[in-house]
Amino acid sequence: MYKVVKKLLKKSSFMRKIFGTCDNQGARDKFVIDELKKIPAGEVLLDAGSGAQRYRNYCSHLVYKAQDFGEFEVDLVPSYSGHIKKFQYGKLDYTGNIWSIDERAESFDVILCTEVLEHVPYPNETIKEFFRLLKKGGKLILTAPSNCLRHMDPYYFYSGFSDRWFSEFLLKNGFLIDQMVTVGDFNSWMRAIVGGTLSRVNLLERLFLFPSFVYFSLKNKTLESTASLCEGYYLVAYKK
């Protein structure tokens, strides 16, 4: 029995499956893919800050263009998030700063930008650039954390953004917000932190931490728990 418990606690896949301790990747994938499916065939999409191009295969009905600065290789400061593997980029059409992309105005029907803004030193200017590049009525699919651990250092500038920030800067720069989905709450964030810790400590420490993990797993999401802390936001906005 001891060996079985030890083995299960070591497996992050087990923790994710039973208690949902992973980040919100699964929910984010569903949100983004569903939005991509809604886009009419033949439209031109820019994947801004595309990185490894996780969603490229879901854009086969579109004219897919990828942008990134392409300079990140591996975290200079290893963090508790465990992001230590060498990063692999997909094929890029535009290489350079996301807030100054070498393309004429109103070139794209859709811009996709997922989990990028925390790595951009000038997020406000980036939103302005998205507005410039989109055609009138163009669609922006955007996801960003509200809270996150340090990762992709030294290109880590913000731990997250609030719903107030999105409302302020999207509206101020000419976008209309169609959807803003709040992901997770204080309890899910604590569950993820404790769950991540369980996979990195010895068995005795796991035994001490596990009751807290169960506690946060059983807590219900409330207005207060969501307002105090959440994991991120998924947005769809349109250029006026």
C-alpha cells in the first residue's frame, strides 16, 4: 500500500486527473479551439507571440501567420514552476517585437495571443499594435494569467493582469469586449500550488501537505473566492 500511494503521489498526471491540479491548460485549449472553429475559412490569422504554435493545427482552414521575437531558449533562473526544457519555436513569418510588427495596418482578420502578455515589457503598446493590425470588425482572441509563477526568465515582466486592466486598455484602444471568462478562483489556485508542491517533496512532507490539498479540492467556487484571486482570463474582443 505504501508503494502504491508513493507512486500515485509522484505522478502529476494522476493528480491532474483526480483533483485538477494542473494549470488551466485544458480549459484554455477548449476555449481557443472553439473560437478558432468559428472563424470563416480563408480568413487571415496572426498568431502573435506564437512560440511553439500549439494551435497551428487548428488553423488549417485559415491563412495562418506566426510572429514571435524568437530569442528565448531556456530559463536563466530555474523556478518552482519547473520550466527548464530548451524551448522550440515553430516556423515564424514575423520575427521581432510584438508591439512593433513589420506589417501594414489592417492586414489581419483575426489575432490570436495566448499566455504572452506577461512576457512583454510593453503590454499596453501591444494592445495598440493589435488594433492597428486588425481589419475593422476584426477578432482578437486573447488569454493571459491573473497569477502565475515565474517562467521563461528573463522574459518575465508581469505575474498577471486583472479584469480591470483588460477593460481599461482594450476599451481605451478601440476594442469591444464580447467575452471575458474568469478562470479558476482562490481555491483552485491554492490547490494547484499545493498539488505542484506535492510532486516535488519527499513522502513525509507530502503526508503533511495532502490534507490541505484535499481541503482546497473540496472547496466550492464563490463570488468572493473568484474576486479575491483567480488563475486567468480568456477574452474575445472586436475592433470597432
